[in-house]
Amino acid sequence: MGEEKKPEEAKMEEKKSEEPNKAEEGKKAAKEEAKQPEKPNDSQDAGDGKESKEQTPPPPPDIMLKIDLHCEACAKKIRRSLIGWPGVEDVITDFKTNKLVVKGAKADPLKVSERVYRKTGKKVSILLARYDVFLSFRGEDTRASFTSHLSSSLSNDGIVVFKDDTDLPRGNNISEELQRGIENSTISIVIFSKDYAGSRWCLNELSKIMEVHRLQGRVVLPVFYDVDPSEVRNQISSFGDSFQDLIQKSSLTHDQVLRWRTDLREAGGIAGFVVLNSRNESEDIKNIVTHVCEILDKKDMFIANYPIGLDSRMENLIKMSESHPPNDVLVLGIWGMGGIGKTVIAKAIYNEIGRNFESRSFLLNIREVWEQHRGPVRLQQQLLSQICKTPKMKIYCIESGKSILKDRLRQKRALVVLDDVDNVEQLNALSGEGKWFLSGSRIIITTRDERLLRFLNVDANHVYRMKNMDESESIELFSWHAFRQSSPKEGYVELSRNIVAYSGGLPLALEILGCHLLNTPVIEWESVLDKLKKFPDDQIQKKLKISFDGLNSDTEREIFLDIACFFIGMDRNDVTQILNASGFSADHGISVLVERSLVTIDENNKLGMHDLLRDMGREIIRKESPKGFGKRSRLWFYEDVIDVLSKDAGTEFVEGLALNLPQDDKVSFLTKAFDKMNTLRLLRLVNVKLDGDYKYISRDLKWLCWHKFPLKYIPVNFFQNNLVAIELKYSNLRFWREPQLLKNMKILNLSHSTYLMHTPNFSKMPNLEKLILKDCPSLSMIHHSIGHLDKIHLINLKDCTSLHTLPRSIYKLQCLKTLILSGCLKIEKLEEEIEQMHSLTTLIADNTAITQAPISLARLENIGYISICGYQGLARHVFPSLIWSRMSPTNNPLSLVPTYAIMPPMISSLDILNCTIHGPSSIYDNLPKPQNLQLECILENDDVVEVNKGAAKILDSLCASSCRDLAKAPNTSKILEIESSLLADNNHSQAATSRRDKCLRHLIHIGNNDQVTSSLSDCILQGDKYPHWQSFKGEGASVKFKVPPVYGSGLKRMTVCCEYYPSHDLSNLEYDPFLSMLIINYTKMVTLEYRRDTVTSFEEAKWKEIISNLDSDDQVEIKAIFGNGLAVKRIAVYLKYYKSSHEQVEDLPSSSREIYKDDDENNDFRLLEQE
């Protein structure tokens, strides 16, 4: 078996040339040697007697140099040094890869690299050459066997090989062509055989190879065929004998022999492959080819001349890939509109992670190739060849290709990119729906159609939606194409910004327009932009129109064109209603457009579209009739619409028309101009005046949007029966005459109609779903027929400042979901009948005259958001405060209980504080199941508060303070007994004993958890439940304040309220998050620390120590310390004093009256009470 050394990276000399002209001198020396006559055996060695057809080698390609480019100034310096150099036409820099591309077929790579080195002092490597591999070998030894097989194997893997006996045309100076071949090859493979050193030809090749290796860092890969590396290094044994024979037979100078010996010694020391007495040369060749492929990395894709903004996008995709288990097959989707850069990012990922896989394949432009002759089979063949390296296995049809791929792909852990997929058939033929691959494989799919990714069940977390470039990225990319630099030239900045704005961050448009404007005088830029706005660039349109042409039905195309002309920025649901009335299946159609990246929907449910897609759609319509405006299906362009209306040029082809006139434009048109437009479905007018009989307006109209409608009432002869939506914002309407039967009407919007005094009779609009009367300051009456709108789900009466009352019939609207009354300054109350609105989810009635919310609001099971009486937020947070607002601080809490009993299950807690109870009382049996009931009351005499049996069974939590006699009630005692046993079961005997002594300070927790979890001094509350308390407040975990002077009274209680939030789920904490509290008295220079070690609160002695150190005018700071993972956002301190030992507690006035609002459900309040 042949020995094989493990290949290592070829060693590169780091020495720099001391003399600038060293390379040139070496080249001259090589030419002089070439002029010496060769011996016949050397000539035979080159061609071995075989004739080779004369051919002219193709010109060398662009030269690509690798050099450290730290800044643009450095790149400019290099560019200046090369422009004008012989053969150099242009120089392009690439900061991403530190590469220089030198344009010019006649440029000499060596001279170019030498000049760069002389000008910059930077070492330069020529990266890209005409050949991948130069083969140097002794023909007599290996041509017919090893070398021939190696050359074929390299070629089969797509590696371009320069082999001197086949690539040299006869009749040319062999030495010069050899030098060019070596210089233009990335790797030189030197096959050292026994007689290699006996050929002057071979040794001269070796000298040139080592010269290029030293000067340019080119890779040399030695293969020691039937010789040992030491024989080559030291010129000994049979290898050395051949070398000695050559020296004795040839007329050689001492320097020439010395140079050959140096080259042999250096080449023999480079790590390579040893093929010695090998029984399996095919395996040795396979290893050599694999190593060459690794060096060349031939499978990397060209990304872009200017890969701007690539890093952040690539990083996101790599994170997606790494988030998946490495041994599973992962399908990643890259989804976005045409021209947004899906292929570029896929290439970057392919290059970045491709080396981590056994095999990889990039199938480019699948949609385009698929339509070509035998395109599907060619794609299957490419995938098979690249992944399995079996170029000789042929695929003859799609179905056989599926079978072969299914069998072969499961053998390799592969990276596969399927670029520009547009139908399911392609996925089936090329990936088997992603099921053909070996574990650990990654499949990346770029597409404009999100449905294809769902077809493969691609997880939403593994779909990367491409985003447009931001402004800075757009300007940089545009500048590289337009100015060949990273920013606009002086005088072009504002114009460049205009072009970038027009492009909307679409890379395709930025590149095309940048190239189009390259070297264009600034005076032409404005006219170019104006032309683009009316006649979009053909190249951009062609690319974008692919998605439009790929739509499966005319309905989807019609919906796209309607949106492009009329509905951008409108609510999706409203547009759906209008388009459905036109006979389109708009729900499905819009979904398809979103999936195809033709339409977007934002977080407010508004339809959006890229400006260039919009222009593409409008260009499609313009081409319907380039000159006859009135024969187009949709009219939107200002000048075209003016022309049609003024010349009465409309036809039956017009389905939609939009006209927006300037505010000061006094022009008016005749309604007769619409007479021939009898298929008009969509009409949008702004500040337009129409004179004449409205009978000419199309009877097929579905949508009328007329801002600043000029008439005082809707004309009787204006046929409205087919209208689905009427939007007359900022109209001059005074009142609405008895309407026609508008059975199709679903949306009525009369917002900002300053003079509108009353609404229409809604009985003629039985299917109305949306009524928007926002900011109608003269509106004083809502017609009582509104109660008959049994399908309405939105009523918006915001800022109707003259509206006093709502008709009682409005409370019968059981389908109403949203009622907005904010800014209705004269509405004083809402009736209790509001509980009939079973579907109501949102009530906004802030900034009204309403002072007390109807208690029946609590009966609305679906209510989600409330804003009323100064309270706003989620209903479960607002209701307790609303109910508290109905009580005075000394009210009997039992008056509240019936109210609480009707509250829906969403109300989780209720705090009843500072209540005076006169005589025995009972909490009702029908009390629902709150999670927490905090009861703080003052008993007169020796009365007892009872919690009856029903309440005792359903209470999850009971917080009580001051009501010490609550424990005497029979049912409450049972609760305490249960709690004591639970404490004992949990090894809290000390706490349980303390609980019996001070039971009313502790939190009883019975129900789901069945254990004591906290105490009153440590209650977790959602938000601030004490809006009437006054506090000293601070941001963060501490608050500083000055103790106020209160004469004749002592401090009874200090309550510290902390708002904090966890960095993880608070429910998973296995420890008490509150650790300690510091009370720092700066006046007395005393610091006290309270550290919680049990479930009990401060011991009495500790509390006395605290209050004894708090005197009037003391400067005090309170700090709360919580455990890891918790951050305190705000802190407030409440102080309460005794007026006398028997009198009621009072709140202390504070300089701060801020009420904390809980806007974040993840924020919690912790109450630390001391008394």
C-alpha cells in the first residue's frame, strides 16, 4: 500500500522582496535560459511525440488581487497608482473580502502586483487566474498512467487544468507560454518521479513555480510518485542519479545548478502526498483532488460587487440555523419580493457555512431554468453531480431523477440552496418536500411565495422575511454604482436622496438606477427622476412583474391592481368588504398577495405595497391603452383624470377613478362626464365639485370616498343601493335626507363633518357594520333607529361635543364590540342597560362628563379594555379601582359586596381598605371566587365580621389587617385551622405558632396551591391598588424623603410599595425574592436593616427600634433589596399616624401625589408593611 502524508497548508514565504525590480530580473533570467537549446529527449518529454492541434489561448480574465484594504483612502491610492498602467482599464475595490478587481485583458498580473507592492508596501496575492491547477511532470514516467488519471479526475470535478503537453500550441515559444501558464494558475502540482530531475524542461518549470510561490504566495502541492521526499530534498538515490546525469551531459552554469538544488530542496520540504508502492492509486488520486478542491473552494458563489448591509442579515440567518438541533434536517426559508436580495443573502450563507458540510449545491434561478427545455432534468442532474460527485450517472426524466436523488441524497450531510422556487412541483422534484436528506443537512429556499414554505411545514421561526434597506445602506449601495465610491459626490447629495427615496430601499432598483446615472451630468438627474415616476424603468418592471404574472387567477390580479390604485393605507377588512361586493373573493385573494410579497399588512391591519410594485401595477394599467386614457380600467394620474373628465372621454372600460384636487383649485366638472362610465365600481374624490344631475353616476358604484363633499345633503337622484361603503370625511353635510334602502351598506364614515346636526335613519341601513362619526361638533342627536343595527360592531362618536345623550335603544346592540365616546363633553352618564351589550369588548369614554361608571359594566363577560372616569387599561385591572371609586373611605364594605358578587371571573383581587363596620355583618354567599380579598377595617365595640360558609369555601386568599376578631367567626376559624395544619405539614411550626399569635397579619392561601405562600407584609399585587393614598416616591430601588412634622400623633404604619419586574417567569422562583430593606437616617447617622428569615413580619421590638429613629424633619432613605433576576422600577413609601390611641388612622399629606399606573402586566408591586 502506498504511504500518504496528511496534506497540510502549503507554506508561504513571508519575506518581501528587498529590491523592487527583483521579479523583473528573475523573469529576464528565465527568458535567457529558455533561449538555450534543449536536448531532444527534453522535447520528447514535453510532447512525447504526440501532435497537438494549434490553438490560440483565450485572453486572461480580470485580475483579482488580495490585499489589506483598511479604508477608502487606501483603496483610492491603489486605484490612482494603477489607472493608466499598461493594460489596466479599471480598478474595483471590495472591502468585504479585501479584494481588488483589475479590469484589463492585457494587464500583466505580476507587474500589477509588483506596482501595488511598491506603492503601498503591502503584500499582494493574485487570487483569480485563468487556470486552477498547473501540472508539472516527467512525461516518460507518469503521463500514460498516474498523471493522466489525476488530470481527468481534476477535470471531472470542474477544475481547470494546465497540462503542458495538451495546452501548449505548437510553433509558439514554449518557455513564454509555460511562464504564462504558471503565473495564471492558482495551484501548481509538481509530480516528482524518479527521472523528474533528469529533465531540464521540468527543472525550469520547477524554478518558475517556486519563483511565483515566493513572490505571490501561490500554492505548491508536491506529489512524490515512487520517490521519498528526502530523495528530492537531498538529490539522492535514483532521483539524485538522474539529476547528476543531467548536470554531466549539459552545459550548465554553477548558478543554474545551485538554483535547481535550492528549488528541489525547498519543494521537497513542502507537505504533500507520497504515492510509494501504492496498490490503490485511485484512492490516492481521490485524496489529492479532494485537497485541491478544499484549497480552491470552487463551490463558493460570487455574491455581489458591493455587498452592502449583508452582515446583519446573514447573522440573523445563521442564528436561525444554529438554533436548530444539529442532527436534524432543517429547512430555512428566505421570503421577500423580487429584487430585494434573497439570492444575494443565500449566496453569502452558502459561502459562510458551506465548508461545514460533506457536500453542497446551489441551484440558481430555478423558476427560470425550470421553463427551459429539459430544465427540470438539468437541475436534478446538477444537484446529483454536486452532492454525490457522480457526473457519469445520467438522469433521463423527472421521475427517474426523483428516484435517484431520493436514494443518493440520504447518503450525504449536505447544504442545498434552492433559489427562486415558485411552485410545489419544483420542491417535489428537487427535495422530496425536504424528506430526502441525511440528518444534519440544511436546505435553504428562496421564494416570493410564502405558501411554498408552509407546504413544507417550515416553522415560522425558520422563515426570514427580507426587509428593504434602510436609508444609509441604500445611499451607500446607490453611491457605489453611481459614483464608484461609498457616498454621493458633492452637489449630488440631495438628488441621491430623492432617487433612494423613490427606490424604497429595493437593492435591485438602487443598482439599476445607480448604473443608469453613472457619469450623468447633475442637470439631467431631475428629469430622469420625473420620468421614472411616470414611466418606471423597464429592467425593474420586468423583474417585479414576475410575481404579478405568477398569480394563478385573474381575480388575484384584479385585486392587486385595485389595491395599487386605490386602497394602499386602508383597513384590510374594509377593503375586503368593498372587493367582495365587486365579485372578488377578497379574503383569499389578499392572503395570496401577501404570501407572494406583493402586498403587506401592518400591525394596524392596514394594507401596504412597495412603491415600485405600486408603480408596476399602474404601468400595467397604462399599457392597456397608452394614449386613450378613457379606455383604461383605472384612472388615478392627475393629468389623465382631468383630461377624461373635462373632455367627457370616459368609457365603459373605466372601473375605478381617483382625483385629488389642491385646496385652492376652483375647477368643477359636470356629472355628465360620468355618463359613459357605467361600470364604475370605485370612486375616490378629494376637494372635487360636480355640477349637474347625479343620475349620471354609475349605478354599479360599490365604494364612494369623497372627502370635502360640497353639498349640504345627499342628492335624492344619486343611486346608492349598491354602495357598500360611503366615506364623506370633512363634508359640508347638514343632515341626511330620508335615505334609499341601502341594504348593501356596511361602512358609513362621516367624520369631521362640521355642520352635521343629526344622523340618518338607520332603519334603511340594516346591514351596517361600522358607523364612524368622529369629530362632528354640531351633531346633537343620534337617531333612535340605531338600536335596530343588529350587525354593527363599531360605533365611533369621538369628539362629538354637542351630543348630550345616547338613545336608550343603543344599549340593545348585542353585536357591538367597540364603543368610543371620548371627547363627548356633554354626555354625563351611561345607563345600567349597558349590560345588554354582551359582545362589547372595548369601551372608551374618557374626557366626558361621566363621573360614575355604571356598575353593570362588571357583568359584561367579554369586556377587555376600559377607559372611563380617569381609569384606563385592561378590565381586570380597572374594575377594582372603579368599584373603590364608588365608596367613601368609611363606607360599610357590605355595600360593596353585592357589586363584587356580580363581577366576572376575570377579577382576581379586591382590596377593601379603611372601612368602619357597625355591628355584626356577613359577606354574601354568592360572592364569586376572587383570588385575593384584602380586608382592612376598624370594628366598633366588640363586633365580629363573619365570612359565611359559601365564602369560606371559595376564597383563594384572604388578606386581613386590623380585623382581629375575624378569627372568632366560626367559618374563619376553620380556615385558620386548615392553615395551621398546612404550616405544620411544611415544617413551618415556628411560623405556625407565630401565626396563631398574630394570625391577622398573615396571608391565608387556600385553594389551588393549598399552602401558605406569603404574608400580608409581603403581598404581590398587580399595579397600585391605592389610588387615594399619598406617597413619597422614587425611581429605582430607593426613595429619599424628609419626615414631615405631625404634632400630637405617633407613627402607626409605614408601607413600602415596590414596583419590580422579573427577568424570567416569577412563578418559577423557588425562593422569596424580597431579601431585605435598609432604613437610613442621614440626620441621626443611623442605618437599620430588616432581613426576612421567616414568613412573619417585623417583630414588635424591631418595629419599635425603627420608629424610634424617625422624627420630624429627619432626612431618611428607604432601600428595598431583591434577589437576582429582579429589578426595581419604582418605590413609594406611605406613612400613617395615630391622632390618638383610639382614633382612626389618617393618611399623611405628601409633597407627591402621583398615582402609579400598571401599564405592564409583567410588572408587580410588593407591599412591605410595618406597624
